[in-house]
Amino acid sequence: DAKTTQPPSMDCAEGRAANLPCNHSTISGNEYVYWYRQIHSQGPQYIIHGLKNNETNEMASLIITEDRKSSTLILPHATLRDTAVYYCIVALDSNYQLIWGAGTKLIIKP
Amino acid sequence: SAVISQKPSRDICQRGTSLTIQCQVDSQVTMMFWYRQQPGQSLTLIATANQGSEATYESGFVIDKFPISRPNLTFSTLTVSNMSPEDSSIYLCSVEDDDRGTYEQYFGPGTRLTVT
């Protein structure tokens, strides 16, 4: 079973920041938080991952709470092309077995 | 990041037949993975394929049903054998990009299989 809990769906207005929450209360000290997304009819796409510190790249920011029991993926200026299912996954850096939950279906509205 | 292609992109097959799906990567990678995504569902790992060794299958998947080849560091095949309608799914291969030194996976576009 997936070790994460995400809301099944969210809406966001185009141009606004999309904040996608994820709960991972049973995360262990050496497990990373990964985010992927899957646009309709495409393979999943890696977005970002982190261990303890907040991370930012060209796609998104990842905010991990101090107790590491939850995190938030932030898409700073959502566009229509960001409409996708977003998956939050907890995994060991040395363990390739990503356990995929149901994800959050994010719909960006004009 | 690694660029991955899959063939075929989609197919419609009759029950009892077999289909071999090809996965080609534009760079040499150690780890390749095969996933199944049933309609409306999330991804399930079928097996991990390392070059030069037998594939490692996840619980619920067996080699007789899903034989995998990994002849070199840029290529792998997954065969779906003796197909039934329950095998109708999207099959995805993914790789870990060795050059980046991190563990994110990169996915192919998937093969959409319909079994009638």
C-alpha cells in the first residue's frame, strides 16, 4: 500500500499558485519524498524530490514540514498544461520500488 | 534526462496471443523498470530489469506470464503472454538516469494494450 495520502482532486485558477498537499505520517528518517505527475495519455514525469530541506527547481517547490509528516508541492504560476494527476511518493533513495498511490487530479481552470 | 521510446504505442490483440513490447533508451542505464497501469488506476511495478541478470518480479507477477529480456544497457522487452481481457492496460517502462547520480525515474510514453 502507498505510504502517502493525497486529496483525490483539486482545482486552481490559471496564473495562480497551485498548492498540493501530501500526508506521509509514517515516513522513516531515511526516506525521501518524491513528486511525479502524469498528464493524460503520457508517461509519468519526475518533478522534484527532497529529504528534509525545502527544494526548488525550474518546475516547482517542495515544502517539507519540520516533522516530515507532510509536504506541499507548489506550482508557482499554474498554466493549463499543468492539468495532470500528481503523485506524492515516499521511498528510500536506494530503493527503486516506488509505490504509487491514487494521486491528486489537478485541474487548472482558465 | 534520458529519452525513452516504446513500441508499439498501442495494439489490439486477441485473447490467448502474446505481445512483446520494446523499450529503447538513448543512453546506457543500469536499472530499467516495467509498470502496468490498468484503466483509471495508478501504476503498479511489474519487475525490475538489470542488464546481465534475471528480472526481479513483484508479488503477483510471474516470469511465465511476463517474460522480460534485457540484452544490453539501452534496451529491454516485456512480453505479455497468453493474454486475457484482464491484461488490457497501459504498460510503461522507466529508467533511472545513471548520469545524474540521483534516483528519479524517467518514463516512456507507454503502450496501450487492449485484449479482446
